[in-house]
Amino acid sequence: MAGARSPQGATGIGGAKGNSRNSGASRMSGSVRAVGRALHFPVTGTARGIRKATHAHGAGESGLGKLIELHAVNGAGDVMITVALASTVFFSVPTDEARGRVALYLGITMAPFTLLAPVIGPLLDRLPHGRRAAMAAAMLARALLALILSSAVVTGSIQLYPAALGVLVASKAYGVVRSAVVPRLLPPKFSLVKANSRVTLGGLLATGIAAPIGAGLQSLGPRYPLYGAFAIFVVGMFLSFSLPPKVDSAKGEDRALLAADEEHLHGPHRKSQKRPGLRTVGTAVTHTLAANASLRCLSGFLIFFLAFLLREHPLSGASAAVSLGIVGVSAGVGNALGTAVGAALKSRAPEIIVVTVMAFVLGAAITAAIFFGAFLVACLTAVAGFSQALAKLSLDALIQRDVPELVRTSAFARSETLLQVAWVLGGGIGIALPLNGPLGLSVAAAIIAVGWLTTVRGLLAAARHGGTGHARVA
């Protein structure tokens, strides 16, 4: 019996010690897990908050939330490359030399892009079944080109220019495909304007977060922002394939012709015509597209002209870097505000919105040209950003209202390509002008005046007729 009890007693004592050790280990592992959760919460909590915001109101179920996240990744990668190239081409040399280098950069990259851009939309329009693959290819191309640029920015190799051109073309190709994808991912009771505003806001927020990170990486060396861009675009490549398969479907689609003549205004082409199935987008859309082109031209002009002007003649009481920062932040805030207002606006007259914002920015440009000063320059960039965002959303509303569903996706793709060409044209004008503030802003006012005066009558007439239906701006 004693022998029988002894093992039990031994077991009991050992068990007590084992329980003590187990409880101690449990407390320690519990503490480690608590610390781990505390350290990971800022990341996981932020990620959950972002996912909740991007997937709200049915966007998660339709796939729009994934497109918003993809566009945010796209914006972050683009700004990393922009920081690296701006520091290499613009900030690293004296102003006179920088103007020559940027002019060379524009000549080698922007001029070929101006020729290639009109081809991008029609080319991608022929690949409706491979939109996810096209977006992934655009991401992968920029990732690989970022690696090439990481070497070129250090050595000053001529590879910088063709690689930068490739990045530009791939970026615009992504933008064209993204515009074509949005109509396929609309949640129930969502307008195209509201969906586009969400996608745009996601990109703007990501750009605002990535810009200071890119500047911090730039302080470590010119190649580090490009390494960051490489990693971001690789993530974007995989995210592209996470979009729903329906974005690759071309069921019920056709190609759009950006014209408004009576011969093509209604229904399909006759059998005798060379390109069967083309439709017109209507007079309201063509006039609004022209107005948007003038605003996009103004945007390109202000970016290049003010970049050099403020480097040579900073805003009063501020350094060149601070002056550029003020202007950049003003433009970004105006753009974000315009996008938010467009999403919330309940107006049924997008033509009137375009006429109004163009008159608003024209007045701001004339005022800034006459009373040139730091405050008015910042106000002009904010107003230009606000007007550009709101006018683009109004263009989206008109395409939704006036363009048949068969060709709506194509109309988005081709209009975006034309707007990119207008931006390039404005940038070229900005780099060619002498660094005179009142003169430059007078040219800015002239750009908007031409766009406004040539479209105002057509837009007001379209508003009186009410288009072919009722548009929802939000």
C-alpha cells in the first residue's frame, strides 16, 4: 500500500510543481501576446479602418473597394518616383541648369508621350478581356523601370530618359484602364461620379501619406525612393488580379467615337460605314471634355511654371522649398475638397457646374495676375485643383447620362487619354515662359479664357435642353 501511495504522492507533488510552472508560463505567454497585440494594433487597426472605409455601402461586395485600394497603391508608387526624379532633375542643380535639364526631360519623355497617348486608349479598347492583366502589366513595368531608374539617378546615365518615358506611358495606361473598369464595379444605387470620387480620394490620401515617406527615403539617397516604388508596384501587380473577373467582361460593350455630328448621333452606324458599331458621345460631353482639357492644360502649366518661378523667386518670407510646399499642399487640398464636394452634390445640371467652376478659376487667375502675391498664388492653385476635380466629376456624370451603356466604358478611356495630352501641352507652355509672375499667370488666365469662351454657349444650350436624360452628380 505504501508502495502504491508513494507514486501517487510523488505524482501529486510533481503535478503541483508542473501546474505551477505551467501557470507561470501561461502568464508569461499571455503577457507576450498582449505586448504583441499592443504593438500590432496601430497597423492592424489602421488596416481594418481603411478596409472598412473602402468597402462601405456595397463597395466591398461589388469589388469597388479593391479598386480603391489598388488606386491608392498606384498613387503611392507614382509619388515615390516623382520625388526621386524631381530631386535628380530639378533640385540637384542651379536654376538655369535645371531649366535646361527639365526642358531636355520634357523633350525626350513628354514629346514622345504626346504622340503615344492618343494610341493608348484605342489600343486598350481592343483588349477588353484582359483589363486585370493590363493593369498588372502596367504595375510590373513600372516596378522594373524603377529599378533601372535607381541606377540611372546615381550615375546620370542616359537610361533615365527612356525609363522615365516608360514609367509615364505605363502610368497613363493604368489610368485609362482604371477609367474603363469603374463602370463594371458600381455597387447598387451608386453613380459613376460617386464611385470615381471614392477612387480619386483613395489615391489622393495615399499620395499625401507616401510623399513625406518618399522625401525621407530621398534623404538617405536618391535610389531609395525608387526601391520603395519597386516594392509598392509589385504589391499593386498582385492586387490587380484580386479584382473581380467581371472587369474582364466585354459583354454588351462597343467603341465610342468622340464626335457629335448628326449623322452619328443616334443608333449604330449604317452597314456601309467603315467602322460599324461606333456611337457619338453627344454635344454636352464634347463641350465638357473641351472645358476639362483647358483645366488640365492649366494644371500642367502651373506645375512647371510655378516650380521654376518659386525656386528663383520664393514667396515672401519663405524659402524655395517651403514655397513649393505651400503651393503643392494648396493644390492637393483644393483637389480633395473638389472631389468631396462632387460626391456630395445633388445637382442635376453638371453643365452648369462646369461653366461655374471655370468662371471661378478664370476670375482667380485674372486676380492673381493683376495683384501677384504669395496668398493669391496659393489661392489660385487651390481653386484650380478644386475646379479640375469638380469638372472631371461633372464630365463623368455627363458620360453616364448621355453616352449609351454600350460605349460608356470606351468613352471613359478615350476622354482620359485626351485629358493627359492637354496636361502635357500645358507643361510645355509652362517650361517655355520667362520667369515673370504676372506674365505667367496672365497666360494661365488666357488658357482658361479660351476654354471657357469656346464651350460656355454649348454647355448652357445643353443644360437648357436637359440632355438625353437626368444625370446624378452624386
